[in-house]
Amino acid sequence: MNADAALRMRGTPRDGRDVRLRDAHASAASIGLWVFMGVVTALFSLFTVAYVMRMSSGDAIALALPWQLWLSSALLVAGSVALHGASRASHRPDPVRMRRLLLAGGLCAAGFLGVQLWAWSAMAHAQVLPSGNPSGSFFYLLTAMHGLHLAGGLVGWAMATRVAWADPARAGWRLALCARYWHFMGAVWLALFALLGWVTPEVARVICGTP
């Protein structure tokens, strides 16, 4: 009998070392995600300030947002709820439910990106283009930046999905991080949606104190 087999039979040092290593990876990943979300929050905060200041100028106009944005918002919220459920299911354990909810979350996120492109098409059909009015320019910029961050999240989702199928017991902390990121991206999107829909030139001038 070799040393590895003996350790597995006793179930002591190697098992404990694996648990400690997994906990260390989970802790490092969690801290890294918090830092990244802080940076993204600062980035979108700067975009928000720039948007309000630009909308207070005389050449800005209010946008009529396409109805597709309501659908994309619903998909993002549904994906966030699904991933939260997948994270909870990973601790029971309930691998079948975990995998179904994990797939549902990813499909909702992919659907969100597809509907956002549909919204872009609707805006272009209405002659709202990136090179036109500053309102339109910011619409494409903000939605594109958010979409890129969500697409990056799908890379992490794919990695978590691979682990969830190969070894469900090791997927718990990965799913928790995915759920946290989706909650964050959902909050960012709702803030952007409100910004684009409610901060009209008149509101921006009041905020900036511009006559």
C-alpha cells in the first residue's frame, strides 16, 4: 500500500490540507471579487457624473428608451435569482437542482445580452446613433460597458459550471461568487436604467445648478 492510499484510508492529513487549501482559494477569490466590484463601482460612478454634467448642456435631449430594456432587466433579475438558488442548493447538497438553476442563470445572462443588442437595433432604427446626440452616445457607452462586464462574468460562470458538473462538492464557493457578482451587476444595471430613463436634461440642470 502506497502513502497516498494510506492517507485516504486514515482520512486525516491530506483531507485537512485539501480543505485548508480550498478555503484559502475561496477567501482569496472573495477578496479579489470585492476589490474588483469596488473598482467597477468607481468606474460607473464617474460615468454617472459625466452623464449628468453632459445632459445639463443645451444640446442634450431626452431619450425614449426602447421597451426591450424592460425585458432585459427582467432577464437579469431572473438570472440573479437563479444563481442565488444554485448557490443555496450547493450547500444542501442538491446537485440536480444546483445544475438546473446554474444553467438557468447562465441562459438568462446570455438572453440579457441578446436583448440588449435588440435594444441597440431598435435605437438605431429610431435614428439614435452613437455619433449623434450626447444622450445617444452615453446610451451606447453605458450599455456597452455594462454588457462587457456581464460577458466577463459569463466566463466565471462557465468555469463554475465545469466544476459543478465534474465535482459538485467543490462548486459551492464558486457559485456563491457568481451569485454575488450577478447581484452586483443587476444593481449596476438598475441604476443605469434609472439614470437613462429619469435623468432628463431638465433634471440634470437642476442637479448641476445650471440655468
